[in-house]
Amino acid sequence: RSMSSVTIPPPACMLRPLEAPLRYLFGPGPSNVPPRILAVGAKPIIGHLHPEMYEIMNDIKRGIQYAFQTENNMTISMSGSGHAAMECAVFNTVEPGESVLVAVNGIWGERVAEIAERMGANVHRMVKTPGGYFSNKEIEQHKPVLFFLTHGESSAGLCHPVDGIGDICRKHNCLFLVDTVASLGAAPIFMDKQNIDILYTGSQKALNAPPGTAPISFNERACHKMFNRKTKPVSYLFDMTHLSNYWGCDGKPARLYHHTGPVSGFFALRESLAILAERGLEESWKKHKEVAAYLYRGLEDLGLKLFIPERDLRLPSVTTIAIPDGYEWRELLAYIMKHHQMEMTGGLGPSIGMVMRIGLMGYNCEKTNADMALNALADALKNCKKSKA
Ligand code: PMP
């Protein structure tokens, strides 16, 4: 046998067409992508360093500045999912040995704590059970270089208050990092007015773009810290010295090759930000609140209990329900998937076994969809009862 002959045959699965069913994505993400965004994702590819692409990236930057309510020049999208933004934020602003304070009240804080530990930071976790929240007084007791908080804690369904925390961080010369992956577009956030130093989100939740891009913004304080480091960040791909050049944020005349950005993903992200700009943030926040309130009523009418008792702390995009007595949550979810082609999910990390989650985000955030979700739940409750009371 010659070295050039193929010994592994083409796999049979590859000779069959791809199958991707239509599903109602009423979990915590990804959400359904509207036809308008799907359509731009199918446009012909252009080069990632073509002038037209730079224009599209400049538009994305403007779209993110609006969505984040910031004038920060250092505003870009990661080529990667929300985790890429989490790692970019931590890797660039923290050096090994520096101390990071993380608010852990669900899975996202825990993830960021682990990311910071892996790059050698000295991590302090402030821990609450899922759904718990932190007072500004508790936060003020620590002296880290970076404080992390999840705005929309999607594993618990909590929307954490942000007001005043940025000022505390400033007073202590600490950077304030906020995760809005699950909340951007669904609940108000004002990066500049709330003195948030680093803010990121994801494409696949209320923005309704496909997964794979993640907007992030750094203010002057964050830039000062990350561009005056003694050590280089551990990641080449996520190094903001390179990414700021790629996104035309470093004031240099030429944008150089760093990595090949996800061209179609950026087309889709631009379209999703355009839809948000046309619709307006206030309108989007109002709609999420109204539909969530409608869903709460319907859930209570079904005899279900909401996991977050304080209405004002509920995340409008992802609603958590306490698992009803006499049911197996996995069975309820499997029933809903099988009979209604609808995704709802269980908990994540520490909230597993505590909650079921319904996400109605952006394009999916409609009362008709809430009705469909309630109808599917009612059907599952009727058919999956374990103990006959
Ligand atoms: N933060 C929050 C609050 C999230 O809900 C998610 C996604 N579920 C992430 C971060 C991580 O994003 P990704 O899955 O896109 O990496």
C-alpha cells in the first residue's frame, strides 16, 4: 500500500444531509433567530480585512455602544461565545497574584472565579445560594483589583441590582466587571452612568443572533490597567493589544492581521444590533417586563411557584420556577420537548434540581409564546404526575 492511499473511508453520516429540526427555544439560550438575521448570515463571505468588513465592524461597535449605553472607544466583539468575553475581561485586566473578588450566586460567578484562578489570580468568592444577592455594604468590605458581578444570573433567574456598586469600586481603585449575557436588551443597564468598567454580553440571548460572538467594552480606567501591565496576558487570541488594533480602537492607521474573525457571525451580530436600535432599548425592556409579568400570572394560575420571591429581582428574560412537588423535573422537560418541540431547561450548576427555566428573549418575547409555554407546561403537569395526592 502506498503512503498516499486513503485507508479510512468517508463516514456514512457525512453522506447524509444535515438535520436541524425547528424547535421553540424557550430555554435560557440560544433563542430562536428571526428570519432577518438568518438571512444576513447567508450573505456571501467577504475578507475579514476588507474595507467593507471594517465598516461592518465599525457599525457593530456603534451598535454595542448604544446597547451598553456607553461612549467607550474600546468597544469590540469577541470571536467566540460569552465565555470568550469572560476570559478576555479577566485575562487582560488582572495579573497573576492580584486579587479578584467574585460574587457567586449561581454558576456564572463560579465560572469567572475558576477562570481567574487558572490565570493565577488570588480569588476571593462571596457565596450565596442560587437566587441570593449581595448588599453594597457586603461588597465594600473587600479590596480587590477587580470585582465581578452577574447582572442577569440565568441559572437562578435573578437580576442583580447594580446601582452604587461602581462608585464603591472607584473609591477602592477596583475595576467593576459585569456580565450581561442573559440580560442585555431585556433589563436596563447603563454602562457609563452606572460606572461599570468592563461590560460584556453574548449574541444568542435577547439579541437573537446565532451563538459565537460576544460584545465587550472597556472604559478608560480598565484600559489604563490593561495597557500598563508588567506581564503579557496568558492568551494570545484574547490579548486586547491585538484585538483593539483589529477593531480599529488603538488609533493606529493600519489594522493588522491577528486572527480571522467570524465574518458571517459578525454580519448576524450587526443585524441583531440594528434590530435593537430600530426598536429602541426602552421598548425592548418594557416588552420583556410585560411578557414576564404575563408569564408569572400564568404560572401562578397553574399552581406553580416562582423561584425568586421578590418580583423586582426577577430576570425578565429567564424565569425560574421552583420544581413542583410530586414531579420529576427531567420528566416534565422531556415531555415538553417530545410533545411540544419546545425547549425549557432545568437548573445549571448549583441550581440543578432546584429550578426549571423558561426563557422568552428578544424575538421570542411575545405573549403568544408565553401562552404556548404555559400550555405545554399544563399538559406536562397533567401527564407526568408521580405521586397521586
Ligand atoms: N453568563 C451568563 C449570565 C450566561 O447566561 C451565559 C450563557 N448561558 C454565559 C455567561 C456564557 O455564555 P456562552 O455559553 O455563550 O459561552
